[in-house]
Amino acid sequence: MSSLEFALELIFTGLCVGAVYSLIAHGFNITFWTTKVVNFGHGPFIMFCSMLVLSFLLNGLPWIVSIPLGFFIIILLGFILERFSIRPLLKYPTSMGWIVSTLGVGLFLQALASKIWGAQALAFPPFIFKATDYVSIFGIQLSAQYLLVLVMALVIMLIMEVIINKTIWGKAMKAVAHDPNFARVMGIKSKMVMTLSFMISALLAGVAGILIAPIYGTITPEFGMNIMVLGFVASVLGGIGSSKGALFGGLMLGVIEKLVGGYISTSAEHGVAFLILIIILALKPDGIFGVKVVQKV
């Protein structure tokens, strides 16, 4: 393999891996748009939905039943998270209690998964594509499942851009994020908008889990928390709250990781993500596509 082919393979593989991070970053954006809250329970939601669907499959239910049932339960958990873990804390806008609250819910789900399914790794069956299904691009073999995630990340970005910029619902989300009390005076049901945002975020977590779990092949209770951290780095890199930032931040992070792994050391792949996080927070905390918010008082 020539040096050019090797570099192209790393870049294409990085794009596919980065699509996974983008998918997770999209889930962060939904709740951030309405509450300015970063939901650190998002990763365990990804894991829990995957575990639920796997459990249904092992009990004889077909995919067509297992997936909607898993989505229904995870959406219900999103509703519970917002109602009992987030809403009471929004009365104190300067409080950082939501960090502990969402992280606590995530750790609880992780512990609950360990209690129900055990701490051992469980094999997740292929969904849509098998592990041996590959697509050849410029002679480079890429996993079809990875490419599916890449396409889904792009589709979700486009849908989010349309919703937030072209619909009444998007305007309502912006209004609630800016000032929920004033939005309520203007006739917007702020609490309902917040609740639905967490339910949609939970649904995105479920979609991410179903698409990502077959790539890893096995899942554990720690599965979601581990990849959530990288999704959060991608979100900060691109600009948290930006759909384009979620997509391109994830893709950039994936490519950088693979280039570092290919030319320096594979053990440094994930470590470079935290280095990027530190640099971005120091130099441009709003991210690449983030917009600095100026408040007049």
C-alpha cells in the first residue's frame, strides 16, 4: 500500500468513525437548544436502548417489534428525566446542579443495566448490514454499517437545520432558550417545548444505539458512557447547539483520531480528543460553528 492510499484509508475510516460521534452530538443539541442544558445522561440512554432492544430480540420478538418498543421506553425515560431531574433545577438559572442531576441519572441507568443484564459484554446482532458487508471507495473497503451511520448523521443534520430555522417549532425552541418566561407570556407553552426536546433527544439516543451497537459487535453497561465523552468533544469542537457543528465536529474528530493512530500510535487516538477539547475551550470555547451570545442588561 502506498503512502497516499494509506492516508486515504485513514481519512475515510476517520470520517466513518466521526459519523458515530456526530450522531451523539446531535442528541446533545436538542436539549441545549431549549434549556441550555448539556444532558450527560445521553450516553447511558444510548446504551440502555440498545440493551432493551437486545433483550427483546433474545426473548423472541422480531426486529420490527423490538425497535419501536425500545424507542417507546427510552422516550418515556426522556420524559421522566426532564420532568423530575431537569425542570426543578431550571428555577435556579445560575445553578450547575443539572450537571450532577443528568450525570446521576446516567450512572443510575448504567448501574440498573448491570443489575438486569450483568456486567459482561453481550453480542449485538447485525442490523440492516452484516459485519462482513463492505463498500469499496477508491479501492478502500469501508464498513457498510459505518456508511449508514454517516448518511444518518447527515440526514439528521439537515432535518435539524430545517426545524430550527424554517418551522414555528424551531422559533418556539429559540424563544424558550432565550427567555422561557417571556416565551410563556407570548403564548408559547415553554414547559411542553422543554419536555418534548428531551423526549426527542432520547429518541435520537435510541437511534444512535441501534446504529452504533452493531459496529461494536458487543455492548456493556459502560458502552454508552464511553462513546458519549467523544460525542461531547465533537459537539464542543463544532460548536454546541449547532447542527452543522455536530456533523463536522464529529467528522473532524474522527479523522484526527485516525491520523494520529495511523502515524503516531493507536493508544493515543482517544487521548488526542481530550487535547482537542482543552485547546478549543482555551482558544474558541464557542466552537467552530458556534455563535457567541451577547446579552444586554
